[in-house]
Amino acid sequence: MSGSFEFRSERFLMRPPQSKDARQIACCVNDADMARNLARLPHPYAPSDAEAWVTYANKARAQGSEYAFVITHQEAGVIGSVGFNRTVGDTWETGYWVDKAVQGRGVATEAARALLAWGEAQFGVSKFVAGHFQDNPASGRVLEKLGFQRVGEKMMFSQGRGGKDRAWRYALDASGEVASGYA
């Protein structure tokens, strides 16, 4: 792999999280509703939790198993996160969150679109999968705008829900075709 671990979209810079981001990350995600819609987010979420996540994200990136980025805005600073991790073979699972204050403004779609392009350019990623809990249709709309297509249903774990719940699974390959068999 060559290149940088930073990339841009029209409005945002995506970069690896840093210790200095911990307080702002914690402010963004210390929300019970957000915790319910993510797999690994505890609630309440303190700056120490964010510090632990920054450390984890940087170790995972160094190992080549997961790539997490903060979404930064020139004036607002950290407003979200986007990333992906290798699941099986050449398939990568993507995920994202954005601060409630900026939800509904295309942040997740724009940042995730830039992430998918970066992943294809840097790693030759050919297949992406994603999912969302069935009671979070806004996340499904983001995936559909990115070209993902629903391929099935699965029980997914959420720390914020305290267990598994019903989720829709989506898939996309790098050419924009539906990647089958990833439900």
C-alpha cells in the first residue's frame, strides 16, 4: 500500500483519530440513541472511552485490520467517524456515525463515499458490506445513496442495546454491482 491515511471530500477532511480528539469525540457520541445504533459504543461514553478507542483504532490501522477516521470540518472540528474493517477474504465492512447536530445534512453520505473511493484506490478493495438496525432507516438511506443494495437480514449485536437485534445487511462491489452472498 502506498499513499496517505488522510483523504478529503468536498467539505471534510478524514484523518486518523488523535488523542487530542478524545473530548470532542466523547461529546459527539455520548448519546443513548447513538449507542443503540452502533455495535461497539457504550453509554455513557466518557473521554476515557474515546481515548481507548483512539488507541485501538491506531493499533488496528498499524496491523492492517481496520481503518477508522474522524470526519473533520474546518470550523467545527470532529463531527463524526467513518471506517472499514476486513471481514472475509477481500470483503470489507464499512460503518459511520455523525454528531446529532449535523445529521440529515449529507455528512455520512459524503464521508462514506470518500472512504469507499479511498479504500479502492489504496487497497484495491473490491467488495463492501454494511448493515443497520431496522429501526434506524436513516442509515439505510445513506447506504442506498452510496449504491449499496439490501441483501438480507441478520441479528446484529449492539452494546448500547445490550444484545442482538434485527438488522438489514447491504452489499456493494467496487464496480457498483451488487455483491451477492454477504448477508
